[in-house]
Amino acid sequence: MNSSKNNTIRSEFNDYKSLVAAELELIQRVFEIRQNFLNSSDSERLVEPILKRISKIKTEKLYLEKKFNLF
């Protein structure tokens, strides 16, 4: 395997690790917002864009998981 391919794989794996960390952080934020805005209509308004981003992250992660046979 050449150096260029190794660098690409390393970079994609680092991207995967970043996606996992971002997903966990965003899930925690959703949890905190829902706790702090309990019984508030603002809760879902605040959470909706975060949930959309989590969904995009999951899609990106799935692509990399398939590529690296991680599941």
C-alpha cells in the first residue's frame, strides 16, 4: 500500500472519529435542552436543527463504516 493511500485512509478514519465525537456531543445537547426546557414549545424548535445534523452525521458515518467494514 502506498503512502498516499495510507494517508487517505488515515484521514478518513480521523473523519470517522470526529463524526462519532460530534454525534455524541449533539445527542448530549439535545438531552440537556429537553431537560432545561421541559414542557416548553421552544424545546422542539431548538432541538430540530440539531436532530437534522445528527441525521446527516449518521449518514456520513454509515458510508465510512461500510467502506471500512466496521459493522
